[in-house]
Amino acid sequence: MPHPFLLLRSVPVRSVAVFSVLASSLLLAGCAAVVPLTPAPDATNVACADVIVHLPSSVADEAARETNAQATGAWGDPAAVLLHCGVTVPEPTTLPCLNINGIDWIEDDSDAPTYRYTTYGRDPAIEIVIDSERVSGSTTLIDVSNAVGYVPATGACVGAEDLDLPTDGATSAP
């Protein structure tokens, strides 16, 4: 039979070990689940890697989450902001275009209160989907602008005010 002192000494060690396992399990259970996303068609574009490694740890005061797809990002629990790099580069559109921190974004509010912002004049294009009931679109775009800036601009949005239109009474040259 083991010495009584050894039995007493092993009880606290076992308790500490059991407590450690339980505490670790509780901490892991408290972590947010991985956000399931689908990679965009051009997610393997090298420029997307530059964007993803520079994404902020929080956007609009929402903490970053792990995703399961290449060239994606997510923030909030539940996710309030989703990012996909490598989406189809948008064609000219009549949707509103916002310039935030030197980056042009096409704003699609057709699913409001969910808004979709897509970079314009950058290849690969980046799409941000936000839940406007939980986060601000402008704050979100400001927060990701540094990372998105790693994709160089090759074009910019233009509006009617950017065009030289003939004025009344103007004549054309013969």
C-alpha cells in the first residue's frame, strides 16, 4: 500500500490536472465557430494574399473571425461584415460610387439592410457585405481601406459631372 502522504499529495495534482482540462474546454467552447464562406472566382490572385495578410483585427468595433475559404475575411459574432477578394471585376454601372480613403466602392443597397460594396477600378475586385443594422458601412470601408489599398487602382468611378457635355448653343466644327 502506498504511503498515506503520497496519496494526499496526488489528490491536489489530480485536481489541478482535471481543473486545467475543464478550463481549457470551457475556453475553447467560448470561441466563435469558423465562418463558412465560398471563395471568389479569382481568390487565388496573388494580390488577394496581400490584402488578406493586412486585414485589421477589428472592423467597426467587431472582432475578426476565422473563415474556411481562401481570400476571405469576417468580423463580428454573428458575422456582421464579410469580405471576398477576387470577385468579378464590375463593369460600368449606374449604382452609386463612393470614394473612401482613395478607394472607389460601388454601393448596392438592393438587399437593404444588407449592403454590398465592391471595389471599382481594381483587379482583383474586393466585395464587402455588411449588416447595416449592426455596423456602419462608411466605418467598415475606412477600417479595411489600408488592406484593400494593396490592390493598385487601374481606373476610377466617373459621373455626369466628370464629362464634358456640349452646352446649349454650342456648334460643332465643320
